[in-house]
Amino acid sequence: MQVEIRLFAMLREAQKSERITVEVPEGSTVAELRLGIAEAYPALAPFLAATRVAAALNFVPDHHVLIGSDELALIPPVSGG
């Protein structure tokens, strides 16, 4: 299945794009999605370990199974005061 992912902050800057598209098999998990992103978009690979994944507006763990209709986003760590 093809999934579209929104990028934020440093991820958007690293990729020079607001969105990316990745092809993953049906039933893939977030962990498998991370591998697919790293392979297809090497500029994002250094950030993926610290990046949260949101599906359908909720943060999801690496074992979460993706659904093709979910809106996906990669959220990098944020800091503030």
C-alpha cells in the first residue's frame, strides 16, 4: 500500500518537502514504515529513531499496524522553555 506522510520542522527542512510517499506491504507496522522511509529517503534516516509517528491524529507505537486510510505524520522531538 502507498502511504503519504506529512513532515514537520527539521524533517521538512532535511527533505525539502512537506510530504513524502512510501510503499509498504499491507499490514505493515510503524517499525516497518520507519525502515521504508530510511531506505527511500536517506536524508531522513538520521532523525527517525527520535521521531514520533502519528496516525489518525494520535501518536502510535512501533508495533501499531498501519491502515491505508490513516493520515500519517512524522513529528521530531521539540524543545522549549
